[in-house]
Amino acid sequence: IPKKNAEYVTLVNCNENKGGPLLPQLAKALPDVQFLGVKGGYHKQIIESNSPPNLKYIETQEDMRKVYEECKIVIMPSKSETWGRVAVEAMASGTPVIVSRSPGLLECVGKAENSCDRNDVSCWVEKIQNLVKSPQAYAEASQKALDRVNELDTEDEYARLDTFLEDLKTRHAVV
């Protein structure tokens, strides 16, 4: 996804489990960084009514490509995740991802890992600052993200599906 003025540190789905309460804390700690909260479609969204000027919230999006075009970094301070679709989508656009140490997220991001304890605000601040202030660190994290997505896409899924369907047809053929 080509970037269009990518500037936001983004959290998708601002509920408690996904880390909604952390977003305004980070925005207050990093007033020179722009933050974006994308409202999720389920569970109560944690939206600070008196949010700092560098934090904006947008409604649930039909097409997340528009978000990833403007997204510099994705944060996923989730309490628990079984995988991390948002992480994969972000990495596929070359966007560095900072995740909590939830086992599902760590498995998802693999060698592109950039993680913090969910409740360690100073770690999140440090990781964001590093990616925002260091073009080299950002480029390396972006490349690791793309490399990870390529690792995940090593099989020809259509060929596998075709083999499966042919096997199924053969085993269940009416003679």
C-alpha cells in the first residue's frame, strides 16, 4: 500500500483488550507525535473525551487500506490475541508494528518482533520515539515487517487447495 503522508501511530479497535486506555497516555507522553485511534466494531470503545490535540479518533473503516496509507506505526498493546490480523495487514504495507508480549502476537510478527509489556508505558514511548526519530531504525523495522509477510506467504495456496480438492474428489467419487 503506497503511503500518503504517513504520520500516525495507530491503534485499531480502541477497546480494553486491544489497549484502548494506553493510546491517550502515549499521546500525552509524546506531544510531537500524531496518534490515530480507529474505533472497532465490537466491545465498548475507550475514547477519551478530553483527548490531547495530537490524538484523533475515526469510525470503524470499511476499507483499512485508507488507514494504512496514513499509518507510520501500528501499536497492538493487546491483553490477548490468538494471531493478529491487523499486524499482518500493517506489515504487508511495510508498516512497523509494536506489539504486546501476547503469545499470539509474538508468533504472528516472528522475526519482526518489536514488543513491550502491555503495561510498560515507558517501553512503548521509547519504541515509538526510536522509530519516529531514527530513519535507519524505521527502514530496518519496515524491511523486517515486509520480510515477515513474505515468510508467511511461502506456499502457493491455490495449488494446495487444488491438491486438496482433487484428493477429496478421488476419495468420494461415486463408482
